[in-house]
Amino acid sequence: MVNRFTCCIILFAAAMFSLQAQAVLKIDITEGVEGAAPIAVVPFQWQGLKTPKNADISAIVASDLARSGQFAPLPEKDLISRQTSPDKVDFKTWRIAGVDHLVIGSVKPLRNKLYQVQFRLFDILKAEQSLGYSFNVRASQLRSVAHRISDYIVEHLTGLSPAFDSRISYVTTQLTKPRKPGGKPGIVYKLQVADTDGFNPQTLLTSPEPIMSPGWSPDGKQLVYVSFEAGKPEIFIHDIFTGKRQKLTSFKGLNSAPKWSPDGKYIALTLSKDGNPDIYIYRLRDKTLRRLTRHWSIDTEASWMPDSRALVFTSSRSGKPQIYRIGLEAGSRPSRLTFEGNYNANATVSPDGKSIAFVHGEGNVFRIASLQLESRYMQVLTDGPLDESPEFAPNGSMILYAARSKGRAVLAAVSADGRHKQKLVLEEGDVREPAWAPVQP
């Protein structure tokens, strides 16, 4: 286990990646939730327009609701009505069909290449409208509006904060043809971002050397990551919209595992410039470094508490990788959080700060587990065998992680209670290192 832990710090082996083609991530819901609320999403009325294939708002909303694990959308073929007029909703018929909630909507063109998107949510049991909004957007914003509608519905019915109208980042690779006959193929690494459902992928960086550990700034405008472009690990900040980037650290030895603080003021990272790998804090305002841990062991993979005043991190100081917590105040000492098993690493903190998700290893099987910080109750959430890089959704309801499926590397997601599971798979190739961007107001 220690060998695996050490290797993860230095470099994810290129062998963990395989041929990858630029493609949309396809979502496969592998395990639903018993008791999910039945809901019907009627195809929106496109007034004088054909429904765009990649901007079918009702289909996007239904997919989001299914992915949430909280709802069971009725298949479109089973809809008993496709009526989109609010005054013609037949509550009795929908009630007999066993539907709890109904979503209808419309899209119509406006001037200046704008579209008006309206939706209404009805409570079938109460026979009344419970929610409704109207948006004026451009064609390029239709998918985003669909995700926003999903967020409004989920928040209204469950109290969960938004998560769908956001983005994820991940790393893929592509094998290149040998330069000479009989030569070995090369590998091209790509840092990409996409919508949470895998659509609209964009490549931010292409490199012949590994790219690791992407992490979002709190405003969702920048990514921090590790690149080996110079033949050694260096940490960069990359502006999503302008493409500009700046080198943050390039010390001798390790420059790894960067993580932006929730308040946007700091980046936690692992450096070995002073000896063993330790946790450092980089203050962005004045570009100063502060060493937070000092130990002969390996300290790495820091993740922030929501108040930006403490971190959890992985350390081998007990002889095996375990999760510890440390405050930022002077003189703070690490306290151990995990005790079950000989391998617990790569923790991420829930948005409410009440739990952590991490990689739990038993033998040669690595799965995602969660730990309630107050009760210290630990629960294994996934099946393995090689699950890694957990990341909470902005509302804490789901955990995104990297996994293996049928010999391929995929992204996967599991609900925080472990009952709902899904996979995000490229049509060809592998994908790893997921990170979920914060939802913006």
C-alpha cells in the first residue's frame, strides 16, 4: 500500500491511461434509488422551431433529475399527455398514473437572437403550480438554462442547493503514431472541461507530458494543476476564458496536489524542497509560502474545510497512509481522523464540512468511502477495484470519482449515501482526475 501511496504522489503512470478520442462523456445510470419520487417532464413546446438535438431542454432536465438520484422521471414513451398549456393539466389523470410532480415548458424566439424559455412545476397531489420561471437567453445558453431549471426543481423539492449548472474538469490521453517505423507510440495528455453531463467538452491544454490534479478556483474562472511539460512537476494557474496561465511553483523535487481555499485567498500544495514532502500554504495576495507540516513522513493531498481555516490531508506518519486534520493557526498539531484499515488517502471535504470522502484500500481493492466527522461513522460507498480521486458535488449530494470499468478508466458518481450510482464514459478511451466546479450565483 505504501508503494501505491508514494507512486501517486510522484506520478500517475502512463500505463493507467489508454487510447482516447475527443468525445462527449456518456452517462450510464448503473444503480437507481428505491423510493425516488416519480416525476413527469413533458417535451417543451418549441414555438415555430424544431427541437435542437443537443439543446432538448426537457430531455436535459429529465436526465438531470434522474442523475440526482432523488427522482424517477417517467420515460417519454410512457407519458399519458404531452399538453404544455398550464390551464389544461389533468391532475386526476396524472395522479392515477402515479406521478407526484409534473414539469411543462415552452421556448419561443425573441428579437436580437434571444429565446424565451419558460417552465412550470406542478404538485399533482395538491393540484397546483408550485414553481415557475422565465428566462431570456441566447442559443448558446439553452443547455445551461436547462441545467438551471433542474437545479430550481431539485432545490424546491428537496432543499438541496444547485449542482447541475456547473462544470467538471478531467484529464484524458491519446496515443500518437510512432515517429519512426517500428518505434513506440507517444502519449498526448489533455486537460479538459465540460458540462456536468459531459457535453460541451473543451480542451484547455495539450501536452506530451503528464497533467495532474486539476482543481477549481472558488469563482469557477481558473484551474490550478500540475504539469510535467518541463520534464519535472510544476504548478500552474490557468484562466478558463482567456487561456492565459501563470507558473505558481517550480521548486526542486515535488510540486504537487494543489488545492484552492474556499475563500480564494490561498492554495494548499505539497512541496519537497526542504526535504520530505510536506503541506505548504501559498498566499496569492503577496505570493508567499508558509510551511504547515514538518515530519519525516510523506504529507500530501490537502483538502480545505469550508471555512478555509483548516485542512485534511494524507500522511504516512503512522506507518500507513491515513487522513489527518490540521488548523492553520500557529502551533496547530495534526489530529488523526481515520483508523479503520491500513490505507485511507486522498480525502475531500463535503460542502457543509460534516463529512469527508476518501480512498479506502483493503488488499488490492481500492474503494471510495465516507466518514462522518462528528460520529466517526465510516461507510464504504463503491465497489472498486481501483477507485480514486473523490470530489463532492457543490451541494454535497453526489461524489464524483475515477474508476475502472471493463478494463477502461471512467468517471463515476455515487450518492453520498451510496444508494445511487452512475458512470460517465467516453465512447473510446479513458478519463481520470475529475474536479467539480463551484456553482456560480
